[in-house]
Amino acid sequence: MKKNKTHIHWYPGHIAKAERKLKEQLNLVDAVIEVVDARLPISSSYENITRLLGQKPRLILLNKSDLTDKEELKNWIKILSEKNEVPVLVSDAKNSKDLNFIIKKAEELAEPKIQEIMKKGLLRRPARIMVVGMPNVGKSSIINKLTKSSKTKVGAKAGVTRQQQWVRINPKLELLDTPGIIPMTQDDQQAAQKLAFVNSVSENAYSNELVATELVELLKEKYPEQLKAYYDLNDSCSLESIALSRNWIISGGQPDIERTSAYVLRDFREGKIGKFILD
């Protein structure tokens, strides 16, 4: 990938606030589901997740798996599982085939804490789970998928503000429905750009043209044949050649780079160019 040509930046104040909120909520749950974009198994995870969660049991959920290369994804599941020593599951927020696996594993992760409570003479209660993750990795879709058949909301509990509500997924599992967004520092600009590729960064933080240029460069490096095939390119792979191939021309016969940038980013995000993993 070429040297970064743009800088993507979030405000530190927002990061600090999000981390404080997350730590407050952690005291209320038994385990955490960390949702990660399967196209960016490293770049879309928070590098300080262990510092934030401490010893809290965690499940990594590789979401949007339908947009990835399946064989490559199998390798990443093994890598992440061994590296983090936590269970790793895949999910596609568009269907519910994996729903029971997620629920079962979440209940298993919470069981040690529940057993601890019962040893103190208290009655068994449902497992309490929080869903966390970067913006646009699919947290809301996962929460909606888990809660769509659940209509029972549990009222405010001790230590929970009025804004925080628990949703009962089933008699054994409750979900905190105000999950904190895990932010990211900007130390790794290459990772930040990849987050822009998948629309996990506010569009106000970057230029479409610069980000699309970097995306094309990365795809040219990792998946050149798919890129050429989708845009009917020969040897040249650039925004200019894509614009000419699609006949996106502005006055003077010049390639319409602005339009091309928007389409390239959209095509990638919707999986039209191909099924990729960029880390």
C-alpha cells in the first residue's frame, strides 16, 4: 500500500467519554460480545480492548462475513482464536442462521459468574451481555437480530440509570441495549484508512478521492484480477482508468474522479467488486 496521503482524525474528548461509559457499563454485565468487521479482523478491533475489559469474558463476532472470502476467513478465525484465547464466531446480520450459536456461546461465557453468585446463596439469574464494537461494524444489526423476537423489557436494575434498559432475549439471557461504542486512536493511519474503506469513519473525516485512491491501490496489490474484471480494466488500475472504462467523463473529456471515487467506495462496501479481507 502506498504511503498515506491523508490524515483521518477523531476527537480525543469523544474517545475518553466513550471509554468511561464503557467501563461504567462493564460492571453491569457478565460477558461481552465484541463485533468486528470480518473484512478488517484486526483494523476494526480496538487494540486496547483487553485493558478496557480486564478479565471480562469475551466473544469475538466476525460480522458481515458474507462480504469476505470464505477460505481466507477460516484462517482468520483460527488466528484470532489462538491470539486472543477467546471464542470466535462469524455472523451475517442479514440472516439468523447463526443466532442460536451466538446465544449459546454468550450463555456459556456468563455461566462462571452466575455459578459464583449462586455459591453465595443467591438464586440463578439470566446471563447479562453487552455488545461493543467500532462504528458501522454491525452492532445495531446484531442487537436487532438478537432482540427481534424478544418483547420483554426488564426494568431499571440497581446501579442502572433510567436510560439503560435490559432486554430479555430468553429466560437465560439479557442484553444491555445501550452498548458503548469502542473508539480508536489515530496512531495507525493505515488502519484508519481501512476503516474509511468500510464506512466506519465519518465522511467528514476524509476525502472520498484520497480514500478511494488508497482502496484501489490496496485492491490492486491484493486482489488485482477481481478489480480488473469488475471494471473491465487491462493493465492500468486507477481511478482514472475506472472512470474511462465506465465512460464517466466531465467537460473537456476529463475523467470524472469525484463520481468515480464515490462509486468505487460504494461498490466495495456492497461487495460488488468481490469478497475480500483487507488485513
